[in-house]
Amino acid sequence: MNGKEIYAVVRTYKSLQKIRLQLYNRVVAFVKNNYDEIKSKLGLSDEKETEKLYAKVADMIIEAGIVYDEIEMTIRMLEKVREAEDECYRMMREVVKEHPFWEEYLSRIKGIGPAMGAVIIGWLGPLSRFSTVSKLWKYCGLAPGQRRVKGQRAGYNVLLKSQLYVLGQSLLRANGWYKQLYDYYRKICEEKHPDWRKAKRHMWAQRKVIKKFLSHAWEMWWKIVEGKEPPTKPYPIDILKHADYLRPRVDKPEIKELR
């Protein structure tokens, strides 16, 4: 399967995820609007009504196959969409396993699974189409000063940027090397901008991590897939003459610097 086909599968997978959530939210909304009746019918115990409780009861109705005429068709569609979503995930997992960039690099980073691997390989890739990492950042909407202006067409891939922030969250939850890097950037931000709110400091540090990962992925794509050194050196080394450039790293089987 080539890059365009992987891209198509990824887009289909993301679309199915969106549809699944829409259908699921309809079931949750039904539970919320009819909770007293459902509680009496199912013999549920008294609990404080919260969104979490409504979701729990919705899951119960779906898994047990309890029929309510108002949402019967919604649940049937939800089941079909879940099956299609699972099949797309299986396809992405099989495809990325065959790609050298997954085998030698992405699979060794905590927080990156087959679905995100397919996004990077099939949607963002080939990374060698960007002659510099700055052009890659710009394409992703992460270049300095790059902002979306209301009423104007974005000069970057909006959907891809949203997926990269999902990637950032996944890297932090995985608690690997990039989480350590986030903590490092967060500390710098807190010292430099003590007046910023926690949410702003978090977004600043997470953005730095995403950009660093992209620069690492770009560098490793050239080495692994193209079989040669990148056409340009990292900006901190080539322009700023830094000796402490943070080189690409992997987490599995242990944290290791790559050269």
C-alpha cells in the first residue's frame, strides 16, 4: 500500500471516529433526557446525575442490547461504524508494520501507535518532500508567528495540525523521553513567564515538544527511508552554532540517542 492509500485509510478512520462519537453522544443524550424512566426500568440505584453516569448507563444499554425505539437505529448504526473503524485500524496496523520508518523508528517511541504512525507516514509523509524542517513546520501550522485568521484561508493543513496536538498529548501520557523534554520546557516557561496561566504554559511546552519531535522525525526519515543525511543541518547547529543540540531519541527498549 503506497502513501496515498495509507492517507485514504487514515482519513476514513478519522471520519469513522467522528461519526461514532456523534452516534454515541446521541445515545448519551437520550439517557440524559429520559433518565428517570430508564432508572426505573433497569432498577438502577440512586446516584448523583452526572455526564459520567449518563455515559455509563449508555454503555450498559449498548452492550446489553436493551431496546428503546427512539435509539434502536442509532445503536445499530453505531455497531456498524465500530466494526468499520476496527477494520480500518487493523489495516493501518498491518500497513505501518511493513514500513521501515515504523519498524526502525516510530515503533520505538512511547506514545506512538499504529494509527498515529499511519498519520505520520501516510498523511504527513514522505517527510523528504520538505527540504528543510522549517518548511515542515510551516506546512503543519507551527512556524513562528503562524496563526489562523478568521475569515481567511489557513496557510497550512488544519486537520493535520489538530492530529499533531493529539500526538503531543499521547507523547505526554506515555511518559517517555518526550515527556521528560516537556517537563524541561515547562520549567523554562515557568521561570521565564511566571505571569502566564497554567494552560498557556502547558500549550507552549507541548508545542515545543511537537516541533522537536517533527524535527527529529524529519531527520530520521532522511537517514532511514532515503538512506542519506538530511540536505540541511539542524538550525541550532548550523546557524546558532549550539553544541548541545537534542538529537533524536527512542524509548524502546530503553531511552537511547540516535545519530
